[in-house]
Amino acid sequence: MGAIKISIQNNIIMIEENIDKALNRAGRKGEKVELIAVTKTVDVERINEAIGTGILNIGENKVQELEKKYNIIGDTVNYHMIGHLQTNKVRNIIGKTRLIHSLDRISLAKELDKRSKNNDIVTDVLIQVNVAEEETKFGLEVDKVLYFIEEILDLNNIKVRGLMTIAPYTTDTKLLRNVFRTLFNLKEDIINRNYENLSMDYLSMGMTNDYELAIEEGSNMVRIGSAIFGKRNY
Ligand SMILES: *Cc1c(COP(=O)(O)O)cnc(C)c1O
């Protein structure tokens, strides 16, 4: 037991140090990067250990898991939906999330808006972009994002707060930098268009294998699982 506690705590301390170093390398000293602890497949006991060391945000990729953990842990921590979201599951998580990272289609935007309106809330979302155009991944292609934004701007009960991407699983740092830089530039382009009812506060990019590169390229929200909790066995 003790060993597990120490290792989760040490892992988080080490990641926070790496985040600061990456910010320094990028000339972004003093800026903030939010750490989302990705808790998919992680049991509540270990999640609570992470929360005990100061984790404020956790990410799940399945609605059912998010609900389950929300019911046990409660709102002492912020919940992020980071996985593909089926339209018929939206009603189960409305009001439980701080941020939904995976808005990728009009039908989902409309359902989120409708359910949020019913609950008298505004749901914050990120648009997921499939920068590398991988067939196995969800998300809009880069050149479809502006059109998508124009289509959903009049939905008043969702608010776009930024962009999210999942980079390819590779050690090719040049390719990774390219992906992250492309998303950063898209964000800047959107900012320059001064849309109302939209902000670009968050650039959610970077996971265990690539978070330092992502921060060097402008990320301010990283989603990290295995570097905190160890390898997942699934
Ligand atoms: C699993 C997952 C992560 C975390 O992955 P690690 O490599 O374990 O850090 C981040 N984002 C999404 C969308 C995920 O599904």
C-alpha cells in the first residue's frame, strides 16, 4: 500500500517538474499548464490517492466509467470527458463535467445543447481535431473546423472553449511537433476571427509519451494516464 502511494505522488511531482522545464524551454516561464490525470481503468482507491496529492482534474474516456466514479468520488474533483461521446449517452453526463474534449460532429453539438438547455446550464466543450488524419481516430479534419464552428455558433447552451487533439503514437518528434504546431496555428486563426460566444482558452494536447513536446508547442492542458498510474493492462 505505502509503496503505491509514494509512487503515484512521486510520479505527479516528476511530471509537474517536467511541465515547468518544458515551459521554460519554450520561453513560457510562469504560464500555467493544467494536468488532467487520466483515470480510465484506474480504481477509486488509487484515484483518491492522486487527489490526495493535489490532483484537481480527472479524465475518463467512457461515459459509464465517468458516471460510476462521479457517484463514488463526487465533485471534490473536476471531470473531463476525453473519449468518443455517443449521442445517446449525453444525458448521462450532462452537468457532471467541467469540460468535454471530444466534440466532433453537429449531431453531438445539438444533443449537448438540447440537454444543457433542459438542465438550465451551459456545457463547456473542446472541438476534437484529427490533425494527422488517422483513420482510427475521431475528430474533425483541420480544414473542416471553421465551417463546423459557424454551424454551431448559434447553439447557446454549449460553449466552445478551445481545441483538443490526440497525436499519433510515434517517436517521430518532427511529426509530433508538426501536429501540435498545426493545432496551435488553427487556434490562433480562430482567435483572429473574433467569434462571439466562443473562446480559445484551452489547447488540450499532450499525453504520457508526448506532453513535453506538446507544451513546447503551446499546449496548456495535458492528459496523462500511464505516467501517473503505471501501464494499463487492457
Ligand atoms: C488514454 C488517454 C490519454 C492518456 O494516455 P497516456 O498515454 O496513458 O497518458 C489521454 N487522452 C485520451 C483521449 C486518452 O484516451
